[in-house]
Amino acid sequence: MPGIWAILLAAGESSRMGRLKALLPWQGTTLIESQLRSMLAGGVERIVVVLGHDCDRLKPIVESVEGASWVLNPDYLQGKTTSLKIGVSALDDQPVADLLLLNVDQPRTVETVQILLARHDSSESVITIPTYRGKGGHPIMISAALLPEMAVIEEETKGLLAVVRRHAETTDRFEVDDPSVLWDLNTPEQYEQALASEN
């Protein structure tokens, strides 16, 4: 029976952070493990993690989490779109009903994942995006019907953004009282701010 899958993008170099973001301490573990467990506890059934830079340090963590697997993107330096396409290709022949998309530097709570999944399930939208004060956040949910489009996205044509724009009329953008849906931990300052908000 088709279920809810997720793609977690964790292939980047973390150049602005100065150290591998996936291994940053977060809630008593690493950021990547916290992300995986949060999504699974929130209702996601299977997660494909796209690795690239420093992948050998991350593979054992992914393999230790039941429900998670990894694929390698050898072209990660060419942009995030290449990682998303690798993740989508890993879903071929899998029973996917809906797909959650998230980056490893966007830590989200179990509650946030649950709210998003419930909202998407209760609507007829093909894309569901949480917003905070009108600004679009993450994670986002995409119907499996859009996987063929996702498989052919290109960096030059704005990748995922182009798909979202194409389906604007069937996208549910819903407001949440949770500023963390906007978090992107790209710099040490953003990481410290997020840590302070968690405590």
C-alpha cells in the first residue's frame, strides 16, 4: 500500500558553517539523526537520505536508523537540484503516495511533521507548504503524481521552485504559529540562535 516517504538532502559541503552541518550537536545527538527520528516519529514511513560531501562519516548514522537508507550524489557540487533528482530516482518502483522534502540544515519537530502530514492528507492539494507570517517554510509535501516532473528538474530552470510555481493553483499554503518552519542553519550564528530557541 502506498505510503509517505521523505527525501532528506545532506550532500552539501557546509562551507558557510565551517564544519559538516549534518554532524552538529542537536537534541542530544547529531542533526542528521535528530532529523531522521523526528520525521519517522511524525508519520513518515521511509526516508531516502542523499549524501555527497564527506559521505563516509554519515553513512553509518543513516544505516543505524530503521526506516532510513541513503543514496550517493557524485554531482553534488553542481547544485541541490542534482541531489533532489538522485533522491527521486531512488523512489522508482517504490509505493509512494506522498513525499516530504527537507534539507538536513532545517531541523523540525515531530509536531511540525505531524501537522504538515495531517494538513496534506485532509486537502486535495498536490503541494502543501507551511508558512510563518506569510513566508513559505519547510518541510513541504508533494503528491506522488508530481514525481515524473521532479525527475526532470534542472538547476537552470529553478529546479523544485519551477514545479511549485507550475502548480500554484493546487498548492495549499497554510499559516502556522511556529517560526522554526523558516529555520535554515547555514552559518554558526544561525545555529546558535536555533540552539538558544530550543532551550
